[in-house]
Amino acid sequence: MSNETQNKKLWGGRFSEATDAFVEAFTASVDFDQRLYAQDIAGSKAHAGMLARAKIISKNECQSIIQGLDEIQQEIEAGQFNWSVALEDVHMNIEARLTEKIGEAGKKLHTGRSRNDQVATDIRLYLRQMIDLALAELKRLQQGLLSLAQQHTQTVMPGFTHLQVAQPVCFAHHVMAWFEMFERDVQRLLDVRKRVNVLPLGAAALAGTTYAIDREYVAKELGFAAVSENSLDAVSDRDFAIEFCAAAALCMTHLSRQSEELIIWSSQQFGFIDLPDRFCTGSSIMPQKKNPDVPELVRGKSGRVNGDLIALLTLMKAQPLAYNKDNQEDKEPLFDAVDTLLGCLRAFADMVPALKVNADAMRAAVSKGYATATDLADYLVKKGIAFRDAHEIVGNAVAWCEKESKDLSEAPLSVLQEFSSAIEKDVFNVLSLEGSLAARDHIGGTAPRQVLAAIERAKKSVAQR
């Protein structure tokens, strides 16, 4: 690209002096928006095709434009394109290079459009593609969770509330809780995608254009489901980007919660799981250390995406219609949210299937916290005792067990009968861990039979996407 082309502003006819060098660099976005080159070229090719169909440019000019844009894309992807800050952004850089390559026809490409609707189109094309990539990584992660759950429907672990042992659950049931979190993320992203997939091109600067354009043709060429209904809103709306960041923040929150459990469970105090070495690092001073760096980093990165969401909300909160230069600031938070989410999903999709589970440690832990106390209370209720009375009876029994350092299942029948005459020898069926699991035999319960059925339903749901 020649120096003359670089230094001549494509909008400069009205100005009598050159842009200040600092202001030029300060207002340029090409350093970060050049990642939109493929979407910008795709949008320009569709726009050129529409201009030719409407006889606004000739077929030969259209062919020349499309060939030139293809060559420019090859230059960019080969690392041979000279990006210029003087040309401000990805759009002007590509258009200037096109004009340099093909001459007068290149100057006609921008007929009937503005950078305002052009950039809105580029971002929507980009985000649609990134949502599809995120959905693909979520699918991989969910498949990994299902594979892990399938192996552990009989593995007993403590279910926690307040991080205290509460009731027995099977490990597969816990894994399927993670699955459900990510299933909601999938549904949110699919829903966001619907609102992303609306074409703003044709709104021009803010009021539409006087040319006889065919927006439906462009929408079809670019795979958009609909065209925007209002030109003012089309160029100024960034709801779709905010909505994506909100969905990404929730997904990162789920990854962070799972990270926290993996970090705790991989500690020596718990020892429930072992993380693969390739997802951990060591200490520079302590030779024995194996640090869960990937889950820790994912937990930390959740804050980045929360920040990206707040940045976009704050960016838009006081903008009058229609387009404002403020909106140049939409891309970096959005790009960061996309990159962070995709990276974290990839890490987890790779790591989860490789987790090693210590079933013995899980079982030992669930045996320490009187996890079947609620089962004993339920047993008494079924014998005709009011729940509040049953609650007190079991509390007294637990106090005895604590004093004697025994689990409820280890208490002699004669001792348990001192707390209630309703207790009979069949009580030990409900005090066993397996009996506790099997008793919760309903949809959503932790009975292995129900968990296996949930896994099969989930497999079918994932396979259909």
C-alpha cells in the first residue's frame, strides 16, 4: 500500500488540516479490529453483489471488486498486508487497498452503506461464528462430563451444604449437576444467537439510503435470518454484544464453581480426585508440589468476563441515538470475553474426561459426617412419628455417636432403640450408603437407576445438537 494511499483520508474532503498524529493514533482501532477482516470482506462481497443486482454498479465492476477482495484476504492471511494506523480501522484499510488494486471500481464499493452499518454487520458476523465455536466447546465439555458420570453411578460421595457433609450422593449425580449448569449456558447462547443473527447493513449512517438496495438478498447471502427493522437502532444497538457477555459471564461463573470444587477435591485434605499432570504445574521452591493451575486460572479469569460485561453496559448507558464514537470501545471487551470463554471451555473440555477419581477417599469422607441422619428421620416419619419429633430423636442419636466416635450405621440396635421404640432391625437398610442412594428413586434424585436414566436423556439431547 503506497504512502500516498495511507496518508489520504477516505473521508478527508471536508477537512482543511491533517489529523494530529497523536489523535490519529488515539482514535484508530485497526490494531484490534483487524481481526474482523474476514467478516468485513464477506460483508463487502455480499454488498457488491447486491449493488450489481440493483444495477448500481456493473457486473464487471462487481467481479473486479470480489476478485480484489479475495486477493486482499489472501494477502492478510499470508501476513503480507500492510495495516496502516493512518487509515484508522479494518474497513478503511481494506477499502484503500482495494482501490489501489482495482482502481475506480474500488471507490464504488461503499455506495449505499456507511462504516456505521458496516461495522455492526461485521461484529454480528464475527459473534455468530464465535457463538458457534463456544457451543462446539460446550458440547465437547458436556460429552466429557457424561463419559465421566457413566463410570461413577455407583461411586458414593458426600453431598455438601455449607461445605459440611449433608447426605450421600453418587459422584455421577454431582457430575450431572455440572452438566445441567452448562446445558443452561448452551440454551442461553442459542437464544443470544437468534438476536445476533439480524442484518443491520442497509441502515447506512443512520437513516437508510436513497439507493434501491435489496437488504433481503444481502441477508440471504450472509446467512442472516432477518433484517433490522429500524435504521437508527440498527447502527447504534449493541444489546447483542452485551447479551453475549452476560451469557459468557454466567458460563464462566459455572466454570469457576467447578474449578473451586476441583481445587478443593484435589488437595491432600480431600483427595477425591487427581488432576492430570499436564494441567498442573510445580513449585519453584517446593519439589513436592503439584498445583492445580488450570482450574485456578479459570476461576480467576471469570473476573475478566464479569468486567467485560460491566464495561459494555457502562459504555452504552448514556448514548443518544444513533451511532457515537464511543462504540469503538465495544470491541476490546467483546473480543476479550470471546477469547477468555473459548480458552477456558477448551481447557475444561480437554481436562474433565482425564480426571482420576479416588472412590475410596470419597466413601471414607461420606462415612464421617452422619450423612444418613436424614434417612433415619425419614424412617421414623414412615413409622408414624411427626417429622419434628423425628428430627430431635435423630439429633440425640447423632450426639451419642459423636461421643462414641461411631457412625449411625455402627450404633447397636439396642442403643438406637433407647432413642425411639419405633426403631427396628430393618433400620440398617436405610442407614447404609447404598440404601440411602437407592431410596431417592425419582426424577432428579441420586438413586443410581435415576442417574443412569438422566445420563441417557442427556446423551440424546447432546447428540441432537
